[in-house]
Amino acid sequence: MEKRDIEVVNIVVSSSLKHEIPLEKMAATLSNTEYNPEQFPGLVIRIKDPKTSALIFSSGNIVCTGARSMDKVDASIKKIIKSLEKIGIKITITPEVTIQNIVASGSIGMDLNLNDLAMKLKNTEYEPEQFPGLVYKLSELKATFLLFSNGKIVCTGTKSEEEVNRALDKLLENLKGLVKKKK
């Protein structure tokens, strides 16, 4: 059986606090924020532990990125709510969180001939002069892989760890017979 060494490195989620948020007040009061409304309508808040960032919009909508697990997503959102309490905003709901994207990376333990794979696999893009990886889309699973010649991979576009694993299974199945295993 081939080596499966892949882990979630980033979960992007969206949520709503169902409350108007005074972004100017947040930016003026909290040190871990950036707000430049002329360039972008959202405020960026950086959380040290767990190491995540979130965009907060005046509507109360949030996009949180950087967490490696759903527990860390929940911890980040709790910290955002705590930060809002410091400026007098009480969030009484438990925000519903929707996963927008999961990024996983790792290695499949085999060298890949990307020129060969670009010819034999459907739905690939490979322009080595511009980027060293091959882009491989599994449209039926809504997953996109970056494949590198050393066997390192990045998977994006999935919305659960189960989807990551299904996409990885499909990738390995599609690569069977096309690549030689490392000794």
C-alpha cells in the first residue's frame, strides 16, 4: 500500500455574529487588528493562539483562516467574541460556522514524472516555466491537487477531512500504473 502522509494545514470558514460591528472602534481599541476601509471594507484581526486570522465586516460576517482543526476554528471565534466584549459588544448567539475550503498537504511517497502525468491525466495544467507543480482537478470531487515531482502534494477545494481522504484515494487510484513507487 502506498504511503499516505497528508495533514490539514488550513481551514477557511465563514460565519455571522448576527450583529453590526463598529470596525473603527475595534481598530482603535484592539492592538491585533488592521483596518484600512479605503482599500478593503473588512477589518483583519490576528489571533496568536490558535494562530489564525479573521476578516470581520461591519455586518458581523466573519471569514476565519489559518486553523488546522475545527477545535481551533471554534477557539478563534470565541476569542473574536471576547475581543468584541472588550469594546462593549455582547454576542449572545453561538455562531454557525460553514467550511469554505480545506487545504491539506503532505507526500504520497513516490517520485512523479509531471510531464508524463500532464499527458496521461485529464484536467491537468502544467507549465514548468511558470510554476514547478502540476495542477490536477478532480472535478467530480471538487478537489484540486498540486503535484510536485518529489511526491509532495497539496489538496484544496474540499470541505471536510472525509472529502480530503476521498480525493486522496481517487488521486492514488488514478496514479496507479502511471508512476513507479520509491524503493
